[in-house]
Amino acid sequence: MLRQLFVLLAVATIVMGSAQAERIKDLADFAGVRSNSLVGYGLVVGLDGSGDQTMQAPFTGQSMTNMLAQLGVTIPPGTNMQLRNVAAVMVTASLPAFARPGQQLDIVVSSIGNARSLRGGTLLMTPLKGADGQVYALAQGNLLINGASAESQGSSAVINQQAGGRISGGATVERSVALDLGRTNLQLNLKEADFTTALNMVERINTTFGYTVATAIDGGSIELQSPQSANDRVRFMARVENIDVTPGAADPRVVINSRTGSVVLSGPVTLRQAAVAHGNLSVTISRQPFVSQPPAFSGGETVTGTTTDITIEQEEGSLQMVEGVELMAVVDALNSLGATPSDLMAILQALHASGALRAELEII
């Protein structure tokens, strides 16, 4: 199974590597054209007894009291509201570039208290603010929770997590973000800085327009001489982002997900000569009941108990030479050691630390 996974990854790498050109739109972004993160604090109501316990999450009760006061409902001081159907949440969203008032945004709702589940809840009107403290959107709606749970006589079963959910189109944009693209020049920022890609991009843009339009600032930025008219500038940007460019060869990379145990190798990952020892340690603890019977007519008592046996076994590990010049050679070498994804993480980290792994190692 592990080998099949890496074969698929290797095939995907070969297919990606065989592409001759990509659009500038896929390789770079215009400076200033970006999304903005929004965040807000709100309340989810209508839960079936799975909300926050106000003794452990007092801010939920305080928030409910403040909201009711704004709606004209006065709660006597010192009242202990048992709000089992209410949960305090954080709401996040991404405001895309050129978003205008009235457009809809998808939002993510996450519990910050001790609510067991947000299933069936409704998010009350929540203002979403940007980094400048201004309100850019208002969120409200019914949550969609992918998880499920069941309880019976003290036993429970849970599928996925239920402390967070999404609302498609759950926020309405109230304020747009002004974008300043410059008056005379535009700037392209490469998504991955690379001098070869930047040079190829400049040459292709100038060749397409027939005169010097693009100038490389560095390996990650390109300056463009653009028209001053807004309509001509949009036409110019659309033409630029659809130009095909051959990017530079990507650096080989090994990505390890420490939470799921996934290991992904991309690009021409190679290894210098190295020796790897691989072995597993297993500990087995077993209990055996025993009965001690005294001799007849001795007047003794029968004694019962258990004995514990502890066995430690270690598979034989041997130093094996690992050396490869291409992706599949590395995969075959690691598979010959019988490595699992968890073992691969430890092996790859050790190889990278020793300098034998000729690739970037990224742990997420």
C-alpha cells in the first residue's frame, strides 16, 4: 500500500514536470490584489442541550446578558442563567479582493467554550472585523456540521469533530477594501521566488508586447509599465496574466504531516550515500491467574491471585546502505527497510539532519 502511494506521487511528479508552460496568472499575483482576513465573536443558539456550561465558561452568560440588554430585555444582577442551548464562538472569513457591499462570503464558526456540539445551532448576527478594527461584514445563519455523535447509558461514539462548522454564504459584505494598484506602474509578485522564472517571465512579456514592458526587480518581483486609463489597464492586466511562461525547475521537497503521518515527496529527491538502521521495539504484558491450594487437613486457606509476565522483543535491525539518484530509487530503498509512514518520518528527519537528503524538508 505504501509503495502504491509513492508510485502515484511519482507519476504525478513526472506529469507536473513534463508541463512546458504555465500562465502568469498561476505563477504570480499583482501587488495589492489580495484577500483580507476577518474575525468576529458571536453566539450560537438553538442547541439541544449541548452548549456551554456557564460555570466553566462565564463569558457566554455575560455575552447573552449584554445582547438581551441591547434588545430591551433586562436580566436582574446576580441571575445565574443555565444556558445549555447557547455557545460562544469565533467566526472567521476571508474577504476577497474587489468584494463589494451586498456580496456573500462563506464563514467558519468555531466554539471557544466547552460546548459538546454545535449541531442544529443558529449563529446570531455577528460583526466581522478586519485588522484595522472596522466592520466589513455581518454574519448570521444556520450551521452545517459534518460530525455526528450518539450516547446511550454512559457510552458514546463520535464521528469527526462537532465543535466547528461552516455557513455557505453566511456573511454579507458591508464595506469594501480600497485597492491601490498604482498610477503608472504595476508590480507582479511571484508566488514562489525564483530568478529563472522571473527572467523567463520578463522575456515572454516583452516579446508578447513587442517592446520593453517588464523589468525584473529581483527574483520575486517584476515591474510593469501599464496604461493610465482604467479600462486600458484592466485590458493590459488580463493580457499579461494569460501569457504562457516556462517556470524554472522546482526544488525537490519532502513534506511531513506530523498529525496524520503523511509523507509526500515531490521533485527529483536524491540521497547521498548513508547507512540506516531500522528496528522496532515491542513490549508485551500478560497476566495469568493462579490458585494456591493448601494440603488436606492442614488448616490452611485457599489463596487466589494473578502473576504478571513482561516480555520485551526487538526486531533485528541492520545497517543498510541507502543511495538514490531519482525519486523511485529513494522509495525502493526506504521500502526495502519495511518502513511505515511513521518510520519514514523519523528516517527522513535523520537523513536531512545528516545532510544526506538532497531536498527541502518541511514539517506541517
